[in-house]
Amino acid sequence: MHIAVLAGDGIGQEIMVEALRVLGAMDLPDLCLDHADVGGAAYHKHGHPLPPETLELVEAADAVLFGAVGDPSCDNLERHLRPEQAVLGLRKEMETFANLRPAKMFAGMEDASGLKPEIARTIDIVIVRELNGDVYFGEKGMRKTADGLREGYDVMSYDESEVRRIGHVAFKTAMGRGKRLCSVDKANVLETSQLWRDVMIELSAEYPEVELSHMYVDNAAMQLVREPKQFDVVVTGNMFGDILSDAAAMLTGSIGMLPSASLAEDGSGMYEPCHGSAPDIAGEGSANPLATILSVAMMLRYTLNVPDAADAIEAAVSRVLDQGLRTPDIFSEGCTPASTVEMGDAVVEELVAAMAS
Ligand code: IPM
Ligand code: MG
């Protein structure tokens, strides 16, 4: 198996080091890691956020392990040269249309959530976000209106095959969990959403065991913070999924905890933390590496097909949190403060101890 490692910008570098130490501790045979530049780091070195040598490596890889991109020094570049474009380019290139973003409360972390502990404790949601279409990839541009005003536009659309393929992933995900699927749209306003809803209803005939419900996105945002336990699996489009997944992540205490998997039809995938490059804390050694470490676990589960190894990493993370170790983003009174490296050390130690016993 070939894994392309793209650490990227800001805290991406620090958290990737810890994630790779955890992967190394698993001692899996036949893993080949290749590193390449991406994002602002790649722009400064090669003049493009997703240079051809990186793309080549990615094309040959079974999985991509991705850190984060985003670099304030690139904010004024033309859009196609900005670091974020690397993520979008990779998603398109690899055809990773299905983005799984689990938001689950770890025991003992309730105090880090903004919700009341008794509500926070119940969070266990998987957001299935479509990742290759929607307003993200439609025709876009700047033009002048007839009156000479500047006008920006971005076209939103989905065709039924795009909705169907993400729908299947969502229904299957629900089958493997609580068998409840909530499809989130804005069908009261958008034609794109009406089609989305129609197709989800058609698909539900193939999954009679799954209880399908529908919710408008504004209401979904409210329900997520009001009573998160009503959600098991949520399926939604690219744009709504972007927004709702950040909210869901934060409910669990910190976006620094949340991994993600972006999967293609053939099982290849890109694995990355849900958070960004956090330039304000980059280089301080205070970033939380757990989202990236848990992304490694998702990679082992979904692309490398070693679910036991994935379980072992997730269990090690749980035990480290049980010990009270906390990076600043999840720190609460009575806990032990930890740096990025100390958190990585602790997970590796737990893994090694578990494998020895
Ligand atoms: C995410 C990010 C990306 C997105 C950005 C970096 C393009 O916010 O993965 O959620 O909007 O999809
Ligand atoms: Mg986002």
C-alpha cells in the first residue's frame, strides 16, 4: 500500500509528525510512505498549491494522509493559487465524493463542550457530506451587470447520479449504525434541494430498514445544538455539509478532535482532520494531534482494511483522554496539560502497551 503524506501548512506539519509516529507504532507490513508538498508551502516552493509532482504521487497512492492547508501570506493571491484550492483539486482528482465526518463525544470530555454535559454526552453522529459537486464546483466568476455593477456568481447544481451515489453511501452507513438517516436540504427554496429530496426518497425503497427523515438546513443547525441525540446519520450536500460539520465537531468539545475520511468509489481515500491550519498557533507545539491520529485510524479501517488496527488506535486515544491528558483546546480544570508531542507520546505508549499485553 502506498500512502501519500501531505502535511501542508501551519499546524499541519506538527500534527502529521505525531500521526505518523502512531502509524509507525502499529508496525504494519508493506506500507510505503511518500511525502509531498501541498498548500501554501507548495506555492512558496513550486509556485502552485498542488504541483504536478504532488499530483503524480497522489495518483499512484492508495490513500492520502492530509494535514491542513491555509496560509495568510497567500490570502491575496488569485483564487486558483490559494492553498484551499489544493484540497478542492485533490477531492476532484481522486473523485472522493463521500466525506464521512463523525462527531462523537469521548467519555470525560463533556466539560469541553459548550452544551450542558447531559446533552453533550449523547452526541454520536456521522455526517455524510457530498464532496465533488454543488456550488463548490459549479460555474463561477465575476461579471458586470447591465448597470455596470460588479457581480459575483456561483452556480449550485446536482444531477441525480451524484445524489444517488452519495445517497447509497449514507444509507449503507446508516445500516451499519442506528438505521436512522436524516437528509438535510433547503427544498423550500432551492430546486437543487428538491431533486436531492426526491432522489433520497426514491433510494429509500432499497433500504426499507432505514428510517429516512428530511430537514431544512436552518432547522438542522438549530436541532444540532438543541438536541443532537436525535441524529444518527446525516446526509447533505457539499456546502451545507461544510457548515454543519464544523458545528457538529465543536459540540464535542473541540474541532481538534475530529477526523474525516473522503472516499472514492474504488475504496481509495483521503484522510484529514476537520480543522484547518491554525496559523495563529503554528509552531507553538500546542496543537491537538488527535484529529489526525484518528484520521489514521479511519484510513486503516476504510482503505487499508485493517479494522482491528483502527480500533486499537481509537481505544488508545480514549485511554489517553481518560488519563486526563489535554492539549489547550480541550483543557479543563483538574486535567493534565499536554503539548502536541506529549499527546502523541501518550497515544504511542498506550498502543505499545496494548500490543504487548
Ligand atoms: C473543509 C474545509 C474546506 C471546504 C476548505 C479548506 C476548502 O473548510 O474541508 O471543511 O470548504 O470544504
Ligand atoms: Mg469546512
